[in-house]
Amino acid sequence: MALDDIKSRIAAAVEKAGRAPDSVTLIAVSKVQPDARVRTVLEQGHRSFGENKVQEAAGKWPAFREEFDGIDLHLIGPLQTNKARQAMELAQAIHSLDRPKLANTLARLAQDTGACPDLFIQVNTGEEQQKAGILPADADAFVAECRGLDLPVRGLMCIPPVDEEPSLHFALLAKIAARNGLSGLSMGMSGDFESAIALGATHVRVGSAIFGERVPG
């Protein structure tokens, strides 16, 4: 099975890196996947999933939660401030905290509700104009700003440029996290998660290698 294969590869990469067996969480990225494929992975016992859009997550996961216990949902796509409350109600972690306005919105909602998902700050390691994320040079100040808002920042996230060696970006993210005392590193996807694990990834986001190619909507 594809899921078993990915888990075996993760275990091998973790062992090769000399890390603890349970130090990496596999996030099965289920965005735009048919419910039948998601159900198959749930029935295999997997519980950590990733969605890009709040609206899609809201249409999919409440029903699955009624049927399967222990679902751990991660929102990994860009988050609009007007969807923040819904995102916080749906997800156990948000990996795309990428600007002060969103940080302030999440902090206000956390005060209102008394709860907040784990947060990962998205860093635009490639400094790409079309991509969301805090620039590397601004990351330390933004971490401090979020901590000043009492937000539960657990780590950093990046999506390397498609035409560059991803390990360079993983190493940069790990360096920023280390100097800010952050243990979480959300990095690595279907094509490069092994090199991400070698450089300290704690969360890898794998979609097509588990579910098969996405079905166009």
C-alpha cells in the first residue's frame, strides 16, 4: 500500500538521521482528493491530515470526525483573516501564519475562545514574490511579535521554490528555528521528504504519493 510505503521510507530516513522513531509526523495532504480515497487512508489507521482551504475542510472533516476518533487536522494553505475563526474551530494546527494582521486576528480569537491551534509561521525562504510567507530577514522579529501576542508558535514552515535544491531551504528554515528556540519544522513533500527529515523536519506533508494524483475539480 502507498501509505505503508511512505511510512517505511520515513522510518528509514529517521533512523538514518539518528533521530527518535516518533519524531516525525506524516501529514497526509487530502486536499481535492475524493472522500473515498480519504476514507481508505482513515481505515488504514492514519489520523493526521492536511487541507489547503477552510471551505473544503469544513465540507469534509466534521462528518469523518463523527465516524473516526482522533483525527488531527492541519491547515497548510493560505489563510484569509475572515476564515480564521472557522479555521481555529476545525484544525488542530495551522501551518500558514504569514503576516501580522493574521497574527493579531488569531490572538484576538484565542482570547475570545480560550483556545488556539498549534501555529507554524510560514517563511518564504526563496523570497518569491508570488508566494506567501515572512521573509527570512524578518522572521526573528515576527516570531517575537507572535510570542508577544501569547500565540502558541510551535515551529516554522516552508515551501521551497520548485526550481531550486530544496535542502538549501530546509537548512535555512532549521537555522532560523534553532536560533528562535522553535522545535517544529514543517517541511518536505512527496518528492523531497527524506532530505527534509535529514535536516530536522518534524512534520512532512505528503499528498499524491499516498492518495495518487489529484482529481481536478
